[in-house]
Amino acid sequence: MPKPADNLRDAVERTVEATLGSAGRSRSAAQGALDDLVDSVEELRKGAEQRLSRGRRSMTEALEGRRPATYDDVKELRAELRAIGRRLDSIEERLPKRRGSGGSTSKRSSSSSKRSSKS
């Protein structure tokens, strides 16, 4: 016949084992919940980064379109205009001369000479 002390010891051991098992399950459940929370926070962070990135791009595009022309921009435009003027002069030279309407060709010639002198 088991002694009362042995019965008590067995009861305590069963209680401790049950508590430890329950704690292990609780710990596992808590770890799973924590993992889920970390995953959710990571998804929120990634979404926020993507929205910030899109916002930065749209702001950059909006500001880029409104920035004033730089010296280099103006210099490039002048060069393009000179090239267009030279092409137009070349085209006009190949056109047949108009009879009796010298006014329009002289007007063009004076504007082309202005361009040429500023080059």
C-alpha cells in the first residue's frame, strides 16, 4: 500500500507536469500570436514604404514640371532654335522666288540675318 507521502508526491508531480504542459501550450500559442503580430506589422511597414515611395515620386514629378528653366535649359533651347532657323533658311532658299511680292521674302531675310548675327 502506497504511503500518503508517496501519494502526495505523485499528486504534486502530476500537478507540476500538467502545469508545465499547459504553460508549454500557452507559450506556443503566445509565440504564434506574436509571430502573427510581427507579420502584420511587417506588412503594414511595407505598405507604408510603398505609399511613401509613390508619394515622393508624384511630388518629384509635380515639382519637376514646375521648376524654372536653368541656364543650360535656355542654352539648349537657343541651340535648337538656331538649328531650326538654319533648316528653315535652307528650305526657303530652295523654294521658287515669288514674282512681284518681294516684301515677304525681305521680311524673312531680315529675321534670318538677326538670327545669324546672334549665333
